[in-house]
Amino acid sequence: MAKTILIVDDMPDVAEMLQVTLSPLGHNILIAHHGETAIELAMATPPDLVILDYNLRGSEITGEQVCVILHNQMPSLPIIVISGV
């Protein structure tokens, strides 16, 4: 069964690498490069998993804030936090 995975990373290359890795496994991939977009996508199309960059740049909302907001809205949603720093 295909799962929907939301990838949140401000670096398009990282998001694309994760998409290229996970798509062939049959997963549906959503990508957001900003925290605000991530929250909008998650509310519109609830994912089964979020892969979240902790150090989002160029966004009004930090990775930590995205994590808290999503956890408050969807307490059972698994969130994997990553960081390139």
C-alpha cells in the first residue's frame, strides 16, 4: 500500500534526492520548501510520514515550529527530523 510522505527541506537538491529514493518504492511524495507550505500541504493532504529539515531557512516558520504545529494537529503523525548542519 502506497504511503504519502511529506518532505520538508529548504534545499531543493536534498528534497529531490529523498524523492528519487522513495518514489520507486511506491510512495506518494509531497515536497515543501517552506514551513508555511508544509503545514498547508499536511492539512490539505494528511501524510503518513513527514521528513523535516530542522534548520529551515527562508521561512517565517522554523523546522522546530513546524514539528510542534504538526504534532499538535496530528499527534500520531510520525516525523523524522533531519539536518545537514
